[in-house]
Amino acid sequence: MTHRRAVALMVLVTLLWSIAGVVTRHLDAARSFEVTFWRSLFNALTLAVVLTALRGPALWPGLLRADRVLWASGLCWAVMYTAFMVALTLTTVANVLVTMAAGPMLTALFARLFLGQRLAPRTWLAIVVAGAGIAWMFGAEAGRGGSLLGSLVAGAVPLAGAVNWILLQRAGAVATKAPDMLPAVLLGALISAAVTLPLAWPLQASAHDLQLLALLGSVQLALPCLLVVRLSRVLPAPEIALLALLEVLFGVAWAWLGAGERPPASVLLGGALVLGALVANEACGLRRPSSGARGQPLCGGERTAGETLQ
């Protein structure tokens, strides 16, 4: 897969991720942990079907023999699944997405500390500019009395995401053969559903809610998560995290157009900085003739490891 195609697919991933906020705002009765439970359950069912088709019956015995890295990645996915939906029920879509946008800075810091990656100056500059936009938006939200609890819960998402990207890269770096990390996505969904079921009881979701939550579990979550694990073989962790910032812009736009959550001027200005940083970084990367070569470092980092969808 070329670098250009990987970037295009990553943009599609962020577009799919971004519909969660606006869909959640149209639920009738399901709230908080019940929303998380149903989304994780439908996610697990979708992943079980897809991964069984891809891996065959050997998938399930392999889960029982999963090593510590696979379980650690599964726990990271579970934290991301759970914290994101709970945060959406506590504060605005914009506040959740802005908080999550701290991912690139955390990922770059972890990659430097734990993997020894050296990032290109353009990537550091893009992260700094994007961080300035995020700080602007978050400061304005806090000044208006935004939910501190919602922001704290949302903060678990980029933290778990940064740990997960590092796990994916490190697993590929120490193994002679790229490990199969796709089952970790399924493990995360199963863990999230199991943990949130007692907290969600008694279940109150309507038939309308179940349809929307099935959409979130399959199209908004299962498909893009499988794609992003595949893309981790081509794009380095900091670049994936930087591209993932597009979810902020897409999500805020969906919530504005589809749920009436109009973002203030500070969110629009900060979002413009984020988008500008992304465009500049990716335009520079696409001009590098070696950026699409298999095995070549991108943005000064090492090629990441995931598993191909075969």
C-alpha cells in the first residue's frame, strides 16, 4: 500500500469515527453505560463475523492462547470504546473531541520515550501548531464552564490510544514476523461489553435506539478500527494520531449540522489551526518520493506493525 492510499484510507477512518456524536444525540432512552454496552456488543458481533471469515475457526482458540501484548492492546481498545461513549453523555461533542485531540502529542512523546523514534521537524511543527489550536479550544470551553468530569473521562481515550499505537509498533519491532493484532480489537469490544453490562442494567433502549447503536457498533466502530490496525503497517504512530485529529473537525461539523450543537468561534478558529497543520504535514509527506516505499521510515519514524486484512 502506498503512502498516498494509506492517508486517504485514514481520512475515511476518521470520517466514520466522527458520526458517533451526532448519532448519540438522536437516541430516545439509552443513556451512559447502556449506550456503551450496546455499541460494544454490536461491535463485538460484527468483529466476530468479519474476523472469523478472515482467520477461520482458529481465531477462537487463538484468543484463549493470546499473549500479554494482545491482551494489553485489547484493554486499550476497551478503555477507548468505553470512555468515549461515557464522555459523550457527560459533555458536548466538541468538548469530547477537543480533549481527545491531545493524542498526537501523547503518541509522539511515548514514541520518543519508549521506541526511541526521531521525528522529522515538519511533524513536530505540525504537532505544535495543532496543539495550539487544541489548547485554544479547550481553554475557551473550560472558561464557559464546560464539564470537567466529561473532559477527564474523554482524556482516557487519547492516553489509551497512544499506548495502543506504541504496543502495535513495539510488537512488530521485536517479532521476526508481524504479530496478528486484529483480534485485540475484538478482545477490547468483548471486555467493554462485559464491564459495562452490570452498570447498564436495567436496559431501557428502544427499538430505534438499537438500530442506531447497531450502526455505531458496526459502521462507526468495527470497520474503521480494523482499517486502522491495517494502516499501522504503513503509517507511523505519530502520523496516524495526527491524521486522527480530522475526527475533531468532522465530528463538530456533524453535531452542528445534525444535532444543533453549534460550536463557538474558539472551536472554529482552533479547528482551522488543526486542519492547517494536517494539510501542511501531509502535503510535505506526499512530495517525498520515498514516503510510499515499503520499509522506509515516514516522518523520521519507523514503520509500524499491525496485521494485513487477508
